[in-house]
Amino acid sequence: MIPSLNIDPALPQDRLQSSIQLMERHAGLLVTITTALLCLPFTRSVWLLADEGIWLHAAQRMIDGQILYRDFFEFHPPLGFLITAGWLTLFGQSLLAARLLMVLVIALIAGLGYSCCRMVSNRPALSATLVLAWSVSVPGPWMQVNHHWFTSLFSMLTLWAVLRAEGKPTRLSMAGLAACAAALVTTHRGGMIALAGLLSILSMRSVRSLTIYIFSGMTLASLALAYLWSQGTIMAAFDQVILYALNHYSNIQALPYGAFMDLQMMFGVLSFPLAAALLLLLIWRKGPNCICQQPWPTLILFAAAGLVGCFPRPDAVHIAFCAVLVLPLLAGTLAQLLSAGEIRPLWRTLGLVTIFVPLPPLAIAAVRSTNAPRVETQAGLYGVVAGGGILPLLKHLQTLPPGDHIFFYPADPMLPFLTGRRHPARLDMLLPQYSTPAQYKETCRQLMQEAQWVVSHVEITRPDFYSAVFPAMTNPLPPEKMAFEASLDAAFVHVGTYDGFQLMRRAAADVALCDEIIR
């Protein structure tokens, strides 16, 4: 006779409940690790040649002994360049090392985002769902070295420290340092974060807290000024970072909100209007007094700073950089509007729609990244997903004499980093209505004196390219650009075409050819 088994029917339910509690306790770590894993497939591929190259080429120049703002031109503040150069100094000048830095940065952003969401909502599942919805919109072509990722990290650290401040000096100091760091990476975005932090602490009505926040930020700013003074570049930095950016950056950047949005980035684009709608609904249901007490002023201020930070170019990519700042406000409003019983089906629906719907385009991008044809470069072996012609061009450039200098035109600073070639000009980007006539002439003189070769990315010098990418650009063919390209044609002979690229060799280079650029 077989003895009967005495099984407690509540045991499976208890185990399930214990598993859920365990996941909730470690949800922040799980979100951070998941975000890092989503980014990993994109660490060994090249999608774009412009933005990421600005930081990698500048870091390469700094490691080689060139002085930022003196030996080469940049209109961004110094901290992002110093972080990138320091990391590559420690771990080697490879693209993989740089991308792993971004995996770390983006994962930390997600971890801080989850912590902020949970603090204001006390809903682990809802918080994890919102942050993972943002995380799946991140990987792809823009999983690259970019100042906006550094800025988002310092912005979230500022918000996290302010929410947890409670008058504690250490956290207030951290908030001040992080806010200043954000401004020392991206001027306008970081400036908005510093202002949001300042107004949040003012709402606490504590002179001591305000003093600690301001003093901490000023300490880091003083260190940055001391660095520039030691390099003899304070005035050059002011001219490039402040004056040039004010006069020449935003005039061609204007775009409609959410431009170039695709399925993967839809959540980020919709997050700001969704948060605004939910906040208005909360005020309508509970009255305006419900948002007068902390943490609501802080959440609203940082969400507003994130929205303003998308401009002057609020396309889907720049919104994705900033959207993490609105997630705590979303979490807080949803938790207030819905009861605990209503939250559970909501986060299940959100998880299905906002996490799983973007996964197909993310998976396709990951497959393209891992299966891209590979080429050996000075920065390592990488797949090339970018437009045709780059792969054979990179292979041909390896056959040129090692000491020859190559000028890359008009805006491909990733190429000197990948090839390890000296780019013989202070500027690595020349664009209409963005670069001045004087900069065109200065660059012309430098390449006439030092360049043995020119790589011209003809595809991105044409008016149709500028009208698509920079629709606010009113004149894609200004006289200085036309005269500059005429000087190139007169001084260098065409030796090869690689789809959208042309390779030119020095023939009759003469500085006098540059005199026609400015008359």
C-alpha cells in the first residue's frame, strides 16, 4: 500500500511570493544588469562617423600631448573630454574600451533611474517597468561615446542625491558636485540641471543646505578653471565654449519635437507629454495643493530640465538621452492616481507594450551589429554597419605610408581615431552655417601645409543631405564652402572612389589657394 503524501497546497504559493519578494529586493540590480546586457551587442560595431568621433578623436589628441582649446577646437566644456581621455589612458585607445565605458555609464543611469522611481512611488514593479521601457530604447547606433550620456548620468545622480538629501551634508555635496559636473560636460543641459537642483533645495527653506549645494558646485567649477589656467586656455575656452556655441550652434539645429522617431524610441518621445497629462489629471482629481510638498517640486523641476535639455534639437535621439529624467515623475503620478490593485495590471500592460514592442527593432539592430563585415583598425577589429564604402576605404588607408597625414572632410572625426592617422587641422568638422568663413580659411591653410591625403565624404557635402539632417539650414552652399572645396580640387588629385567617399593625393598644394575663401 502506497502511503499518501501530505502536500500543503499553500506551499507553491508561498514559494512564488518569496520569489517575487526576492526580485523586488534586488530589482534595482536586475534593471542595471539587464540594461548593460542590452548594450553589449553594440560594443564592437561602427554605425556613425561624426558625434562619437568628436570625443574619441579629442581624447586621442590629448593623450598624444595636444592641448584642448589651443591645439584643436571644441565647443564643449572640458570634463567629458577629460573623462574619455583618462579612461582610454587607463584601458587603452581601443573602441571596445570606450564602448565599455558607455555600457557602464548607461547601466548606472538605469540603476539611478530605478532608485529615484522607487523612492517616489514605492512600487518596485512599476519602477522597473518604466526604466526598462527606457532601456530598450537606448541600444543601437547611439550606444556610443557621447557627452549626453555623461550628462544624463550626472543629472540622475543630482536628482537621486536631492531626493535623499534630508539635510545630510554628504548628499547635498554630492548633488552640488554632480550638477556642476553635468554643466562641465554639456553647458545648456547641465546648466538646467544645476538650476533645477538649486530651486529644489530653495524649496526646502534651509540656508545650510543651499550653502552646501552651492559651495560643492563652485569647488568643482574652480578645479575646472584651475585646469584651464594651467593649460593657458581660459580665454580660448570662453571663446569656443561660450561665444561660439551661442552664435553658431543652435541656428541650424531646429527640428520638430520627436523628429526621426521610430518604434524603438517611441516610449522616450511620448514620456514627456504623458507625464504632463498625468500630472494635470492628478491636479484635477486631488487639487493643486497635492504637488506643493516635496518631492513633487523636485520631480517637476527635473522633468522640466530634461525637456528643455532636448532643445534646440529635440529629435528622438536627444529625447532618449533626456527621457530618464521624467521617469520619476511618471512613477510618482501613476502611484498617486492608481490604487495598489490597479497598479499590478497597469505595469503588466506597460511591460507588454513599452518593453516588448520595441524588442524586434532592437533585435534586428543587434543582429546587424554582430554580423557586420569586420575590418582591422588601429583601434581594434570591428564590424562596420555604416554606409557602403567605409570598409574598403579603411582597408586602403592602411596601405598608405605610415607617416602621411590625412585630412578628413567634412565631418568624420571617427576616421582619424580608427585609422590612427594625424588629422592636420584644428577643426575636425566643417559644416555650412556652423563653421565660420575664417575657420574654413584657417583649415585650408593647415591642410595645404601638412596634409598628404584628403578623404572627402562627398555624400554628406551635398545640399540634399543638409536639408534632411539640418532642415533649418538656409544656405547649404555658402561661398566659403564652395571656395574651400575648389581649393581642395586644385591642390589634390583624385585617386579613388569608395561609394560616398573620395580619396585625393597631394599634387599642387599651395597656401595661396586659400586666399579666395575670404575676400
